[in-house]
Amino acid sequence: KLHNDHYVHVLYTNNQLLKEWKRNSIRIGSPTNLLAAITSFIPVIWLCTKYNCWPDPKLVFSAWGMVALSFGAFYIVEPVSYYASLGLTGTYLSFLSGNIGNMRVPSATMALETTGSKPGTLQAEVASTMAICGSIVTNLIATTSAVLVGSAVVSVLPEFITAALTKYAAAAIFGGTFGTYAAKYPKIAVFGIGLPLLLKFTIAPPTWMLIIVSVFGSLGFGRFLYVKENKSTASKNA
């Protein structure tokens, strides 16, 4: 009984701390991201005001519409699909700093894997947040170094290395991240690869639709397996 009471107390404390963590994350993250979105227009507004070169509103909305058609699916897909690795605080940090797919997600994933953290827990939130903060600092240092000496280094590299860095680096990072999760959830990995391939070679939907169906289809399949496993466990215990 004492052991059970201690377990309940620890679980309750962790839940309270997690709620407090998320509350503070929202309190800081939401206005910070909104402020960054608003202030990103300052250079454009200054240029247009300085040189009186305001574009036609129809042209602006037309350009925005083209961008929305091409990348609008990512407005929904990326926050949902990355949340399991990034956590709440990591999501705010990642969308503020950028390089989400090729820097933040792999860093957070490795942190969760190394610490054995379960997504959705306080430990996972802390681990992913620290990893993302470290990747941001590292990214700033690497970016600054690349600006200073990057072009000189790239110019002396063999062409095949330069091509690999520019064309295949992101794919290699995504492949490594996918491989990490595929080893833990092979059924979902097979479904996640098979569904888009099936759609691609049958009805060939637009890219944005393929992304949405693949992401949410994989989430739905994972949810189905989770519910099925819980029912199976409950029936055995009964």
C-alpha cells in the first residue's frame, strides 16, 4: 500500500509539474512567435515607405495564394507530425528558429532515444527542449562560421562532395530519423512508406494532398494499433 501511495503521489506531482511547464511555455511561446511573425514585416514596410514602392494588394494576395497552394499543407502537417518529437516548448522554439526537419527534429529524437523518454511526459519535454536549445546555439555558431569561411571551404571540395552536401544532406537526415522510429515501430513504418507509394503509383494525387493523407493516415494507423493493443491487454488481464 505504501508503495502504491508513493507511486500515485509521484504520478500526481509529475502531472502537476507538466501542466505548469506547458502553461509557462504557452505564456512565453505564443506571444514570442506572434511577435516574430509581426516584426518580420518591418524590413519590407521600411523599404516600401522609404522608396514609396508599395505593391498592388491584388499582386500581394495573388502571390500569397500561390505560396499557400504550394505549401499550405505544411501549416497543418508540420506542427502535428513533429509534435511527438519536439513537445510543446520544442515546437515553439523550432518554429521560431527554423531548420525544423533537418536540425530540431533529429536533435529532439536523439535526446528522447538517449534518455529513454516517453513522448508526452515531463522528462520528454525537458530532454527535447534542452536538445533543441543546444542545436540552436550550435546552428548559430555553424552558420556564422559558414558565412565567414564556408564559401572558401566549399570552393576547394571535390564536386561530388559538394553535390552530396547540397542535394542529399536533408534526405539523409530524414532517412536517419525515419530509421530510428522504424526500428521501434516497424508496422507503422511499413504503413507510412507503403501508403504514399500506393497513392503515388495509382491515383497520383497532388503533392499537398499526398502529404496530408500520408501523415494523418499514419497517425490514424498508429492510433488503431494503440487501441487494439490496449484492448488485447485488457482482455488478457480480465
